[in-house]
Amino acid sequence: RKQFEILAKIKLFQSAANAYTTLQPLPDFKHWFDNIQIFTDAESWDLSYRIEPKPMDNTDKKQKLQDDPSPNSRARPLKAFPSEVSLDVFMTRNNPARESKPVFGGSLRSSPSLNSYDKISLTSNHSFPHRQQSICSLTNKKTHSRSSSASSFLTKDSLSQGYISAQASPVNSPANCTFNPVENDTLIAKVRLIGRDNLLYKKVRIGNNERASNVLKTILDKFCIDPTTHEDYCIEQQLPTRRLLLLDHYNVFYALVRQSDDEQVELIVRKKFLSSVDMSKHGEEKHKRKFQSGKIGDLTVNSNDSTHQLSIHIRHGHNKFWSESILPLTLCVACPFLVRSIVFICDHSHGSIMEFFSHILFDQTMTLKQVLVNFFYFQWHWPSALIIISFLIYAVIMTMLIPGDEYSGPITDTGHVPVYHNNGFTYYVISLILFALLTALLKFNNISPTYIYDHWEEFLSTVNTFAFLLCFLVILKGKYMPSTNDHRSSSNWLTDFYRGVELYPRIFNIDIKLITNCRYGMLSWALLSIIFCMKTFELHGYTDSALVSCLLTLVYLTKFFWWESGYMKTMDIIVDRAGFYLCWGCLVWVSGIYTLPSYFLVTHPNKLGLSSTIAVLALGFLSIYINYDCDRQKIDVRTSNGQCDVWGKQATVIRAKYLLLNGKESESILLASGYWALSRHFHYVPELALAFLWSYPCGFHYILPYFYFIFLCVLLIHRAHRDDQKCRLKYGAVWDKY
């Protein structure tokens, strides 16, 4: 390490000297320079351990002092370095006593190090001005940005010989050489590759203008690994108490934590994640070894068990093409078509799917233009656009103005902790009151909010167009102006558009996912249910089926906004990124599909009767309470750190420790009593029951109004599977115990 630092300083001194044109001779410096002692390989080996000794215990230290009492073990002080230097006088070596050992004519080569396989050979010319010219020539050349040596003028041919040779080549005039201190800012880092136990470490030179991805390519090349696979690896800085993750877009030189410029930097390169099969096998084997050795008390997960990665759906090769290209493209095209199709079925096919397919496939009167207009065309309806934009502006302003207690979301893999204000329920109540006042005002002027239902197709087309534009803007922001380090960008724009880039995108400190998911998506669900119920009453008078469906929806969403702080800790927020899947879904899919039972009842009213109305409402309210109580138990246990009662008994919890990507250890509490002793996702049961109950008033003559219930079954089953994968990777053997 000292050798690398000295070589780097010499390079800086030589480059700085090139900036001077007139220097006066200084005999003292020449005398000092000519009398520098030249060490043999054996002497260099011995001296290196005196500069930086090997780790040894007290016994070894005493034995070393007894065995080596020579006075040479003490460093000899040098004369003070002169303040002015003349380089013109060093045309030849004028020290006769040392002609047999020319200073730069020989070769200074480090002996094999105990900790590194790197070797360095430094060769130069006898003439110092000659050396000065060579440095100028090489600084003007376009060289590789990194090397395992501190010198930037290392030749490439010597790499194949097992060591690196720095040979200076002269040029005619040193006047063309300029000194730029910024370009010469470099550091030498010691790098270890996890999984390469046969190589202790290598050293790499890092410049001040290099990103982590470029540094990774060079490191992998030094370890004889294909540099094109750098996306599968990550860099961490080894600190005394933790590891610091360096993301791909980081400038490594400035991101490193250093107390001083002389501090040794240690980097670790490892794979970002293992496959779920490898994770599972590794975790099971480690669990068995611990169990057999009797050390399996409070199970924990360390960095050797697994790597906590939220992006758990990893595909390679042929499957990767389908999952990251064909599937996202299909969903981005099919989902808008499906939403428009459902509206078309309700309005033009009497709610019959069979009649819809007959109309599409066999009706010769429907032209291609009509198909595009009804199902694919991105229509922009200005009245609808004004309503949507005004709604979003209202949501943002109210979110900023309404006071609320501050609370935090779960810590991310990179150590980021999102912060919110608990004002969702107040926002919901105020919005309903304002909507009631606005309705009364519009009614007074012979206008009704049911205008949205009358132009529902135009409204959906407009919000669909707006949602696509928003998703595209969010992706651009995530790629080029991310709010936090929790972002993931790839070369496949289609995948990024569908899955999203940022986990917590913010604009002016306003969380985009909070606005799209809660303040717009869920509130629009409530308001649209009211509007559709109002339209049913306008057309058919009092209809108990529409009232039941609307009441259950409103009570459920009231519970949602009361528990909004808990929702901000669910998979929608902590796993899914802001892209088409989430943002478009909350803006368009929620409006078009979640409101389907209420929308269907406008044209297909059904009479329930008093007994059925009471039974459906009672079962619906019970489902809402059970769903809320499930979430309340988990929140209470985590808030009290497991010190609370569940169903009259002390809560049974499992404490799972895991490592974040930045090296810090974190802990989660897994509740294993109450509802959570019955099933890992028991709260999905009342939610499915409720979805069936508010669709039940539509009757059983058509299957279309139950589309939301069918979709929710598929969604929650898939979500339970994703959650199980995530937790198994995150907690390892602890999740098996749970």
C-alpha cells in the first residue's frame, strides 16, 4: 500500500514540475536524490513489514524483537525536502560512489505480498529531463482509466507477464504537457471477490470520474470474469462496523467513506442475488447444521444466508425475453382494451359477454375505425381532462395542507426510511363533505355529477391517455432524477415502463404513489360508486341493490383511509415500483374495474328485498371488521415490540433479523397468534368475502359483475405467492419456522 501511495505522489510531483519553465539548480536536492538508497528484493521484503507489520500477538512481537535487535530496524530520518527544485541539472548521475547502482536505471520491483498477487515493476530512464518528457507524452495519451498500479502510465503488454511494468517513453518537447489536478485524482483500492477464495484480493485504480458500473467491469476483468455480466454484481465498501453499498450510478471516488486520503480502501464485489432455489437449499443446509450442533435458539439471518432483494422475479435467457418483453407489452395493450370492452359490454351488449363476442366477430357493420374508437383509441375529452387534472391538483394541495402526525414506512434495502403524514382519514372525510356541497350546488343549477356516467367512455379514454403520459414521465424521472437510492433501471425500456424504476418517487416532497394509489385511486372509487348509485336512483328510483353495493364500498374505503398508514407498509408500496403496473392500475383499472358492480347496476337494477339487504349488509360489515382487526393485531404487536395481548393471551412472535444491502442489521416481528395463527394471509379471506357481497346485488344472471371478485382471487393468490418468496429470501430459516 505504501508503495502505491509513494508512486502516486511521485506522479503528482512530476506533473506539477512540468508546469514550471524556469527552475534554479539546487545542489542539496541533487545530493539527496543521488544518495537515495536502493534496496534489493530481500531488503524490500523485510522493510515492507517494518513499515506495515503483519498482525501478530504479544508473544510473536517479543520473539521478533529478540531475534532482530539490529539498528537497521529503525527508520532513518531524511533531510527536509527543499522548497525549490531544479530539474535541468540532472542530465547525468554524478555520484561516483554509487555508479554500480544507478537509481532509476535499475528495476524496483515489489516482492510477492502475503495479501496480494499483484506485482509492480517501475523502470525509468537515467536522465531526469528525459523522464519529465516521457511523463508529458503519456499524460497526453488516451490510456485506460484504471489499473492495479498507482501510476496512470502502465503499459498493457506486461499484464500478460504476471506483473505490470511502467515504462516511460520520451517525447521531443515537454512544453506540451499541462497539469490538471482534477484529472489526476485517483485512489488505489483493495478488492475482494466473494466466492474466489483462492485469490485473497487484487488492487484497482479508481479515478474521480468513474461510475460504479465501469469500476465493476474493470474488477471483473481482473478476476477473469466476463465484464458484460457486471449487472449481476455489486460493490460494497468494507467499513469497520458495516458495509456500504455503492449503487451503479454512484461516482465511486466521491462515494467512498474515508477519514483521510491515506486511508486504505477495501471493496467487496459479490453477486446481487442468488436464485430462489439456491437460496432455499443454502438456507436449509445451514438450518440443519445449526440444529445438529444445538445452536438454533433465536434464528437469525446473516449475510451468508441470503441477500435480501425485493426484486425477486429473476429470469434468464429465453424466459427473460418472455417475462421482460412479451408479457409487459401484452399487458400494456390488453389491459386498456379490457377496460373499454367491459364498458362496451354494459352499454351495447346488455351485459352479455356472448353477445359481445358475437357483435365483435360476426357483426359486419362494425368497421375497423369503430373498433379502434371503442377499444384502443386514446381519446382526449377536455371536460373529462379538466375534472381529472383538477382532482389531482386538489389531492396534492390537500395532502400538503392537512396536518397529521408524522410516521415512517419500513426501512428499505438501501437504508432509506420514507416519511409520511397521517392525514388520510381527514382528507377522505373532508373530500366527501366537499363532494356533497358541490353536488348540492350543481343540483341547484340543474347540473348533476352523473355527467361523468353519461360520458363514461370519454372519461375512461381520457384518464387512460393521461395515465400513460404520467407513467412515461415517472420513468424518465426515475432514470435521470431519482428521489432516493431505491431505484432500478435497465436497458429494456419496456420492462421499466411496466414495472417502474423508482420505489419512492417524489416531486416537491410529494410521494407520487401516495397520490395515485390513495388520494386519487381510492377516493375516486368512493366518489364514482356514489355517482353511479345516484344515476341508478335518477333512472329507476330507489333501488336497494345499488344502495347496498354503494354502502359496503363506502364503509370499506372508510376503513381503508382510517388504516392508510398501515397500507403504506404493504407490498404495493414497499415492493412494487411506480410504473404502468401500479400507477396506471390505480388511475384507470380501479376506476373501470373496481367500480364495475355499481356501474353494472345502473342498467341492470335488481331488487333484493329487506331480508337479503339486512343479511348482505351485516355480513359485509362483519367482513370489514375482521379485515380491520387482522391488520390491527399486527400493527399493535409491532408498535409494542411484541409486548401485548392477542385474544386475551400474550402474543406469540418470532423475531427475524436480516441484513440490509448497506450492511446494517434490521429486525422484523412475525406475529404467530390471533388471526395470524390460522393463516399467513387470513386477512385476505374477509376481503374476498366482501368483494363477493357487494357484487351479489347484481344477481347471478350475468357473470360480468363478478369480474372484480374473480380478478381479486387471482391477484391475492399471486400476491401471497410473491410475499412468501420475498419473506423466504429476506428471513431464510426464520420464515420456515414461522
